[in-house]
Amino acid sequence: MDYGEVLSKAWKILWKFKVLWIFGILASCGTSQSSNFSFNNNFQTNGNGSYGSMPNLPPAVLDALSRFGRLFDSPNFIWEFIAGALAVVCIIILVEIFIGTMGRIGLIKGSAEADAGAEKLTFGGLWKESLPYFWRVFWLSLLVGSPFVIAIIALAAGVVAALVPLSNTGSNGQYFLILLPVMCVFFCIIIILAVLVGFISTQAERAIVLENKSILDGFRRGWEVLTKNLGSILIIWLITVVIGIAAAILIILPFLAVFVPLFMAFIGNTNNVNFSLTPWIAAFVCILCVYGLISWFANGILVTYLQSVWTLTYIRLTKPKQEEETPAALPTHA
């Protein structure tokens, strides 16, 4: 396989079909499925149990805040809040899974069509073409991901179960030194298996989308492509890892160039008598928000390129070899 041709063609596709950037941004959402929630009670209660007023606010606002504050007096509030928070987290995770999966499928379809010679790609067209493959790709991801999640949870539970009974004996250190190498071996095995299954899943997704395979047939096809082309896939993987590390450094450098001097100035001004945290907190929040948007956009472009590389690699590895043309028979002279 011509690795240079794959990398250069993926780069041309990236810049010619910028609609794929949207799918790259969507695909990058599925790589970070976590949300942080914070709750702060800013209401002060009086002696009679009512909540203190804020004279600068309109009466309607004060009444609404008072009714909201009384929710904290409910004995079931903590359980209702936990249930609500869990529901919000589940909804966010489901939305991220959906748009992340659709983003990956759209990148596979778009890269393949661009490689085939398409002159124009539209978001609506790719989205519509990607929908029929959603459930198959989703269940494939669940099929290959669940065992590792279960293994990690089981390993963590086993470590806790082994250490808790030892807390009363005072010999945790000795047993922990024995348990630590075992944990390292298990984690190494899990990581190696995760990388191997990741290779298969990457090829299987393309088999499902590009060859319209079922889930199991796609997995078998992914295994077949991997075992027959292990060397080429490892080389592409190493190239994408290097590209990913280099891109991550380039993305974080502007943030460090702004954040580090600001942080040093913040440390230097802490001894000032008139020191105030407000402007520094505002500056840090602005930097984080701006950097978050920029890094999200840049990561989406990076995902677009890397997914295109893997799609072109799959196409090159599975493309039937054309039979060599036999030379035409020379005419015979009587």
C-alpha cells in the first residue's frame, strides 16, 4: 500500500470537503462522554424558616426564589435531585453517543464518496445516507466496549474486596505490594486487548458502512482485514498516533502561551493588599471557554483527517487486485 498516497489523499479530502468538518466535530463528541454538575445553596434562612429577601430584586423574582428555596426543606429533595441529575447525565450521554456515532458514519461515507470522485458533498445528504447504519454501528460499539467496562469494574471491585478485609489487620502494605504487580499485569492485558479490538472495530465499522454488512459479518470482516494486513494497519496506526500527538501539542501550545504568563502574574499579585480574585477568575474562565471552543473545533478537524485516513486505508486494503492485462496476440503472417 502506498502510505504517502493515503495521507495526501486524506489531506486533499479534508480541505476540499469542509462539510466533513461538521461530522468530525460530531464524532469528537463521542470521545468524551462526561459531564460535571455542581449545586450551591445561596439562600439564607431566617429564624422562622423563611428565606431571606433581596431588596434589589422585583417582588415577583423574590417570590419565585422563595418558592425555589423551600424545595430544600423537602425530606425527599436529595433523592429527587440525585434522580434528576442522573436523568440529565443519561440524556447527555445518549445524545453524545448518537451524534458521535452519526459523525463517524458520516465521515466514513463522505471520505469513501470523495475518494470515488464525488464533486460535492452535502450535510443533509450524508446525514440521510448515514441513518440506516446507525443501529448496526451503535450495537457494534456496545458489543466490543461492554466487556472492557465490565472487566475494569470487576477488577476495581476485586481490588476493593481484597483490601477492605485487610484494613483491620494492619498488614495492608504487604498485601498491596503483592496485589500491585497482579493489577499491573491485568491492566496491561486489558490495554493490549483494547488496542486489538479497536483495530477490529475500526475495520468492522467500515465493513458495515461501505459493504453493508451485518454486525457479526462486519466484525468477521474486520478480523479478516486485520489478520491479512496486520503490518500495514500497524504502520497506519503508528502514523496516526504520531499525527495525533503532534496535533495535540500544537493545539495546547497557544493555551499555554496565554495561560502560563497569566498564572504567573496571578501568583505574583497574591501578596498585594488590594488583591481581588474577581478579575483573575473572569480571565481564567474566559480563556478556558475560548480555548475549549477552539480546541473542540481543532479536534474535530483532526478527527476528520484521521477517520479519512482509516477509511482510505480500508478501501486500499480491500480493493480487489486488478488482473494484469495480457498483451494482445500479435497477428500472424501467412
